[in-house]
Amino acid sequence: MRYLKFFLLLIFVFFCLYMQTRHDNHKCISVQIKGSDTMLNLIQALVEKNSKLKANVSITGGGSGAGLASLINATCDIAMSSRSIEKREKILAEKKNIKIAEFKIGLDGLAVLVNKNNPVDKLTLNQLKDIFMARITNWKEVGGEDRKIVILSRESNSGTHIFFKERVLRDNNKNAIEEFSVKSLMMPSSQTIYDEVFRNPNALGYVGIGFINSGVKALSIAVDIDSEYIYPTLENILNGTYSILRPLYLYTNTKQKDIIKTFINFVLSDHGQKIILETDFVPLKCKVKNKVK
Amino acid sequence: MKKNKDVIIETAIFMCGMLSIIFVISIFIFLFKEAISFFWDYNFIKFLIGKNWYPNSNKPLFGILPTIIGSFLVTFGACVVAVPIAVMSALYISEIAPKGVRNILKSLVELMAAIPSVVIGFIGIRTVVPFVKFFFNIPTGLTAFTGSIMLACMIMPTIITISEDAIHSVPWEYKEGAFALGATKWQTVRRIVLKEARPGIIAAVMLGIGRLVGETMAVMMITGNSANIPDSIFDPVRTMTATIASEMGEVVRDSAHYKALFAIGLVLFVITFIVNFIADLFLRKK
């Protein structure tokens, strides 16, 4: 009798397992998307609005570096990246015999945030560079109160960190070696940077323009002392006058499933680009640009 | 039939006992294997005393001195806060408190040990961080000091429980003898009970330190994560564990950066191993 019960249980377990696998095969393919925290909400929205995408999609953050790393390690299908792929990553991919395709899907502006009670509301790129390298350490040197500056930065593998470093600290010079000051606080996400700026009148940090709201103040930025200070609005990014601007990419393996091709085509279509605009990013296509104005 | 059963169960228990040894050894081998290849191309001394951690630079620098100092500072601060309070509270629970109070306190302390560290970090970020910034009038509340206070809350239950056991196991006859000689309660506690329970208390503190060094989540949230050699305990710091946790997810496998993180893990493993070893020595001395 005891053995019979055991036997029945075993049959039941196998039956469940069988149903499970059958169910999976029948329903869909799974698609892993991983990478930039900045693009997380955007891609989430794109996946939800794309009714043709009949797949088990999982989207995780971790940073552009993480996404590209797992694309190279073949643990994800699409990598979201807020920077272009680096040479050393390309070499690693070649070593593992993986050919990578690049799709530019939109643009993002980085805003420099300060606390609402901070009287400073504009800086030049050079001043920003000096602040983030701790050559300027007090707000009074840039026209503010006599307070120490607390520098907030993202972690070294975040695409936001790398882009800000290349654009502001190194002025797009590939051979430069400037780095963020060791005194900067490495925050684990854009949200934590926002939270600290919201609470701390000494702090300043950089995040995507999607984070700008009435709780904090975004600074107007000028390329140099003689040019105009530009506030990071959507229009100023669209017409290219705002200077801290970066492309957003999707990377895939060239030997991809068909479903991924259709997804990327959807992202690049008018409908997809419109969703990009709705989630506070900047689309690539001119058609949509006209609709904004 | 019965004998066979005995043999089977005995072997099963033996296997379970051996498992933990196998786990420790294989973890060490894995760490060592991943870390050692890092030192083929990067000087070990430069790694230990280098002041800059720029793993993604064109010319990467892997210096972990600031993170070692950060870990040490947070641990030291937490000990200074936690140890006196914890030992006194253990004394109160086992020597002074009436039985009813004692039972309630004991179960509350055990409950406190069950609070996950991410919750401690979250509470810290909402309460202690703004308070420290305001009270000491410093540029930011994300400092080593804040981390120390929150971590002290975390290890206190461990220290209290183990020292309470040590204090409780001091034979009643010793105390009777002291009272018979006319010693007051405080004199007995100080000269007899504390002295006798000392190895146990030191072991409790050491186990607490072991937990502190390895703690990750709470310190990552509240110490500011700045790989800078701090001037004082009121500066932001970054610990070794936080460096590994925040960068491991994003690193390309088998790159120098990846191996460097394993090398940090190896250093951590060695440190906690030494601390636990010392704790064991004290426990055995008894």
C-alpha cells in the first residue's frame, strides 16, 4: 500500500513536469533583455505596447556594462546600452565568436541636478569638470552659498557614469585620462542620486532628463563662458543646443531569433518612436520631431 | 535489516558532516583560482596599498587601500558603539533582571537578530542619515559613522545572546563564595562573573566582528560609497564588500576587473577567517 502511494505520487510529478514543458513549448519563446537602468522603463513600455511580441520577455537592469557583458556571455538576447560598445568589449565578443549588431534607437540628455534651495542655477562645462574632479570644492566659488560641494556620481560601470566622464570630464577626447574625484560618492542608481539631491542642499549629481521634476532643480549648462546657458528641455535636446546629449542603443547577436528582429523594427517604427517620446526620451526620426512642434 | 538501516543512516550523517568541510575548501579553491591569475599581471603590493580604484580607466588602477580602511573604520566604529551596550545588556539579562522581564528581553533580542540587513539600511537612510547630517553639521549624512551606528544595531543581538550564555554558565558556587566573603553584588559581577565569562564574551565580540566585516547591503546603502581615504569617521567611505556587490553584476567575465573583484573577495575571506580563528581560540581556552 505504501509503495502504491509513492508510485502514484511519482506518476503525478512526472505528469506535472510533462505538462509544464509542453505548455512552454506551445506558448512562446523567452526573450532576455538586460542592461542600462536608464532605458529600463523605456524598453518596458515598448514591450508592453507591442502586441505582436508573443514571448516571455524579462527585462533587467544592472547598467550598460552588465547588459553588454551578458550579451557577450550569451546569457541575454538584447543588451540595452546608453553608450556605444567599447573596443575591448568587441575584442572579447570576437574571442567568443559572437557577432554583434548595433541599433541606435533614440537620444537621452543628462541633467545636472541640485537641491531646490541652492541659489546656483547655471554652470559652464568647465566649471562642471572642475567640480566633479574636486578642483572646485565650495559652492561660493561658482556663485552659491559658503557650503561644501557633495559630488554624487554613478558607479564606474554605469553607462551614465561613462558617458558623463567622456563628455564633461574628458571633453570627448578619447586619449584623455581624467577621472571623477575619489571624493565623489558612487550611488547605486539614478533614483538614489535624486533622493540625496532632494534632501541635501550641498549635493549635485547627474541623471537622465526623465528624472527632472519640481522636487529638484536642473542646471542650465553653457559650453563655455561666452555662450548661452541652455536648460535641458525636450526642445533644446531635439534641436541639439543642449550639450550633454547621448545616444541610446540596443545590441543583439546577429544570429538572432526572428521575434527579436520584429521587436527592433517595431522600436524603429513611427509608433515605437512615439513611445520613446512619451517616456521622456528623444526619438531619432524627423517625422516625430515635427509632431512635437 | 536493522543493522543495514543503522549503517545507511550513519553514512548519511557522516556525509552531511563532511559536506561543510568540502564546501569551505571548494569555496576557497574557487576564490583562489579566480584571484591568483589577477596577480600575474598586477603587483600584489600595489593592489593592497594602492590609493586609487579606477577599474574602467584606459590605464586601470586597482588599489584597495581606501576600501580596506573603510571596512576597518566602519567595523571599529560599530564595535565601539555595540560592545559596551551589548555586554551590559547581557549582564542585566542574566544577573539582575527578574525572571519575567528576562524572558521577554531574551525573546526580543532574538527577534532583533532576525531583522534583514536591507531593512536596517532602509531605516538608516530615512532616519539616521538626515539626523547625522543635521546634528554634526557635515556636508552629507552618508558617512562611516552612520554605517557604524546601524551596524552596531545589527550585531548587538549576536553579542548579547552569546555573552549571555557565557555569563549564565558561570557556576553559582563561585558567586555564593563571593557573597559569603562579604562582596557586594557589583563587586561579584565585576571581579568574579565578568572575569570567568571573559573568554566567552571575547568570542562573542569576535563573531560579531566577523559578521561586520562581511556585511554588505546596509553599508552599501548608508556609507556613501566613496573610494577615498577618509580624514575622519565623519567622511563617506566604501567597504570591500560594497565594492564587490556593486560592481560584480556589471563586469565582463574573465576581464582584469572581474579577477580584481575576486581578489578582494580573497582578502575578505582571509580577514574573516583570521577573526573567526581568534574567536575559536578564545572559546577553546575556556
